[in-house]
Amino acid sequence: MSKDIYENPLCARYASREMQHIFSPDFKFSTWRRLWVALAESEKELGLGITQEQIDQLRAHIDDIDYDKAAEYEKRLRHDVMAHIRTYGDACPSAKGIIHLGATSCYVGDNTDIIQMRQALMRIRTLLVNAIAALGDFAEKNKDVPTLAYTHFQAAQPTTVGKRACLWTQDLLMDLERLEFELGHLKLLGCKGTTGTGASFLELFGGDGDKVTELEARIAKKMGFDACMPVSGQTYSRKVDAFVLNVLGGIAQSMYKMAQDLRLLAHMKEFDEPFEAEQVGSSAMAYKRNPMRCERVCSLSRYVINAVRNTADTASAQWLERTLDDSANRRITLPEAFLATDGALTLVINVIRGGRVYPKVMEKHLLEELPFMATENILMHAVTLGGDRQELHEAIRQHSQAAAVKVKLEGGENDLLDRLLADPAFHLTRADLDKVLDISKFVGLAPKQTETFLAVHVRPVLEQYAGELGVEAETNV
């Protein structure tokens, strides 16, 4: 590969070969040819003077594309579709005169875009299901591991590691629902001609409108679709692109949130993403283990989120039956949004499958905050022994403030529990305190919520998509 020109890092560093193939020239232009075969074959079936020999010749040359010849034609003609019609015609001389009969450029261009997006959504679905599976395993393994929960990134009540993972998993399940909706509603553009009226095909079939309608139905079936867009201008509505990228943007939001959470946990030394034996964390600070995979997830996800606005702008800016200011933009935006989502999801699977949690560090952080969180339970215990609730509340307030001063101003340990043990008003023994401080009493229903969520919401989905599980999730860099 030449190194003196720019190469797209989405291909060189991040996206899978599977996704790269979907947006490759081979996939795109062989699909153009399959569409031309479907058109000619359907026209023949409906009575036009196209021979089986011509169809057979077209079929024989679907994949042997002469890219150099196509590039030369395009340089002269300044039209990519006409360049490929000429190239295909040179390979199929007997069928040269019937290629693209009655169609406009969007017949191959737009229909191929839909086919590519359908295939790419299926690839994203596979990765998404595998990410859900990895998180489900992670949640099951850690459903009883207590950890400090945060609101406003300030210590709140404890939860469990598994319950927190369910929050990330639920977001991805919602994304899967949206993906399936859009995937199930994709339709081909069909073959409606230059302004969507079907006039050229009506002429070909001698004014027989039923045959024009049937032509679209046959093409759709041959290309694996149930239906075509009911009406269009020259192109399908660009809102379709916006709908599809909204799905990718939703997945990106979920990935960004999860990866950012993991970066915070890595800072607190509660979680490490996979780290190879010879991996370098920093060129300057040899001791560092930066969460670079999660950072990359956030970086790629941010790109996808911003690509959504691009498709919205394009959909809103279309003129009447067609304008061409969408073309160059869509050549970049659609493939790159899918490539970036593919790369980020692969990283998510890799991080969750190979990540490591540190329960002892979590316990340390819990014990630092537990004295404050336990005060209500201690208060109730002391009241049951005959104490005055209001007086005890005031005593706890004063002891808590004194302990906070020691922690924040003096850098000392939190000695609130020692203060309460020493205060005779609480009648508190060490045995009583150990019972009060049982962490299982502070995590609420988190373990049970995790079990229920996995049983009711995750495992049925994994059973439904069992055939898509087990993908590799190796990172390139």
C-alpha cells in the first residue's frame, strides 16, 4: 500500500473488514450490476425484447469489474453511472444496448445505498447483540459485588457492579429495538425514472401502467425486499438516511456513556480495561495505564453523534424532485458513520470481555463513605434502645461535622464510627455496629434487580439472536 497519500483511519485502524467490505467498490459496483440484471430480467419477463443470451451474459460479468476502464470512462464522461454502464457494456457486447433500459442513475445509486445500509445494519446488529451478551455475562458475574454509587459524581448509596452494568445494557437493548424497527422498514427506491413518475417505463410498456407497477415488484423480490418506496422524486426521501443514522447515533450515545463511566472507574482504580504485557500507557510516564480503548470508544462515538446532524441537514435541503448537493456528502457520511460505529462496538465488546474489576478497592471506597451512610441505621438502632430521636440526630450531626473536618482539613481518616461508639448516648457496641454496617443491607434490591433484568430482558434477546453470538473482537491498535 502506498504511504505517500492519505488513508482513512477508520479503515486502517478501527473498523472491521466485514464493514469495510460492505462499503467497498466491489460490493457497490457488483450490486449495481445485480440491479441491472434484475431490471433486464424483469423487463424480459414482462414482454420487452430482451433475450436470455443477453441476460446470461450480464450475469456472467457481475463481479469481473474493470476499474481502470471505468475510471478512464468517468474521466471523460464526468458521470460515474455512465462510466460503469460503458464498462459493463464492453464486457457484455450482446447486452450493451439494453443495460439500464428506462432507468435513471438513482436506480443503481439509491437502491445500492439502501442495500448497503441494510447489510451494514445487520452487521451492527450482530456487534450490538454481542456487546449485550458481554455485558450480561459481566453483570451476572458481578451481581453481588458491592460498590459505591454516585449522583453528581458525589458519593451516594451503594449499589452492585452488576446492577450498574444493567444500566448500560438497558441502553443498548433500547438501541436494538430502534435498529430492528428501521431495518424492518427499509424499502428499495424501485425504478420510478427521472422524477418519480415512471414515464420512461410507461413508454417502454406501451402505456401499460400495471406492467410498470409489476416491474418494481419483481425487482424488489429479486433483490430480497418486500416493497419499494410508494412514491419518490428521482431519489428516495433522504429522511431514510436520517432515520438510520439516528439509530447509529443512539448506539453511540450509549457507548459513550458506558465508556465514560469506565474511564471514571479507572481513575478510581476500580476497573481496568484489557492491557497487554508489552502495552505502553504513556511515552513519558512509564507507570501509566490510561483507559485508551474506552477513550477511543468515546472519540468514535462523538464522531457518529455529530454525523447524525449531517443527514438531518441533507434531508431538509433537498429541492423539489432532486438536487445533487447530497451526493458528495452522503458518499462520506453514510459509510463513515457505519465504520465508526462498527469500530466503537468492537472496542466495547473487547473491553467488557477482557476488563477487570477490583472489589478490594471498591470496599475501601465504601468504607470511607459508609460511616456517613450508616448514620440513619445507627440512629434507628439507638432509638429502639430508648434514645431520644431528636437528641441523637443532633449528636450525629455534630459528630459528622467533626469527622468531616478531620477528613477534609486535616487529611485524616473518617473517625465518625469511633466517635459514635465512644458516645454513651448511643449505647453502641462493636457487635451492634458490625450488624449495622453489613453492606448487604445498603445495596437494596440491586442483586435481585440484576437477576430479574437478566432473566426477563437480556437472556430472551440472546436466545433470539443466538446465531449471531461469538464474534471476534480483536483491536487493531
